[in-house]
Amino acid sequence: DTAVSQTPKYLVTQMGNDKSIKCEQNLGHDTMYWYKQDSKKFLKIMFSYNNKELIINETVPNRFSPKSPDKAHLNLHINSLELGDSAVYFCASSQDPAPSREQYFGPGTRLTVT
Amino acid sequence: GQNIDQPTEMTATEGAIVQINCTYQTSGFNGLFWYQQHAGEAPTFLSYNVLDGLEEKGRFSSFLSRSKGYSYLLLKELQMKDSASYLCAAMDSNYQLIWGAGTKLIIKP
């Protein structure tokens, strides 16, 4: 019973391509997030959605766009991929955006741009 | 600016006790989280502190001092499976988590 799942787990692609990463949670949570973890292991919030409404939108390039068809899914679409986009992308969810809520992370998608 | 500092790497012996420190500077404060991340895996939640003091949960305890912008994670009776990175994250006034780079803990027999 996977709580937060992501596909694909690995993604290797060339510069300039467009790709999507899918995320689904079966926890009934209201809030979902996308994080980028770079080679130095820093986790940086990219987006979060609460009940399909964008509530945090960090200063990421507009080549990145989150899409949430329903509250169980938050997909990440990336246009015109660049070398610097290579990283591990984690999807996460929490019951709601309240401060004390723990976040449940998906297994991550390792993106390599060549 | 907002910043989280924690040691890059620590080594400890199986069965011993280790303390991982974290200092933070954020715009507002809504609590301090600790997560564990094994190599190649996702982070998993360990603890949340918002009030000063020590919270104990089994072999793991977490401490917070809001006035000092300081927290630590205490791991007792270390086991080999505790070898992992430990991530400190502070929640700012916008309910956004600011993450440290993690402390890689190496356990030796």
C-alpha cells in the first residue's frame, strides 16, 4: 500500500526536451508538494497545492509547471530541460498545511539531463 | 536571509549515543522538524518541536531552544540501521520548510 508514489523513478533525457513526472497519494491528504534535491542534498520547495489551489510558488523558472487534476495528484511538467535541472525530485503530501503536520515523501525521481 | 546549519558528517559507534546539532535563522518560526533519509531513499519524519524543551520518542529525542535558534537530535543505543542522513528543517512564517543539507551519520561496529 504505497502512500505517495511517483513515476518514473529514473528519467534520462536530452537538453531541450519536455518531460513530466507524475505523483499520486492515497492518504486522503489535502496538501501536496514538489521538492528538488540537488547534488549538495539541499531540499528546496518548488510548489505546493492545497485542495487544488496553489499556495506556495517559489521563484522557480516558468519552465516548471505543476498540474493537479484532483487533490490526489500533483504532476510536474518541465519544458526545455537544461543541464542544471538534473536532480532528484520528490513529491510529498501532508494532511493540511498546518505547521505541525508531517510530510510524507514519495520515493523520488532521479532526473538526468544530458 | 534564511539559513539552516548542521554538521556535514558525524561518526559514532554501535550502542553509543550521538547528538546532532542544528542552528536556524528564519523569517518567523512555526516549528522545527527532523527527518531521516537513507541513501537513495525518501526522507521520513522523525520529530516536530515548537515549544522549548525535550521531546522523547523511543531511542530518539529532539530538543529546541527558540531563544537560541538551536535544536538537537539525540540518538541513543545506536544501531547499524541508524546510518543515514538527518535533515533539520525549520518552518517560517509562510509555513514554508527551510531545509538544512543534512548530517550524514556513519555508525561503526
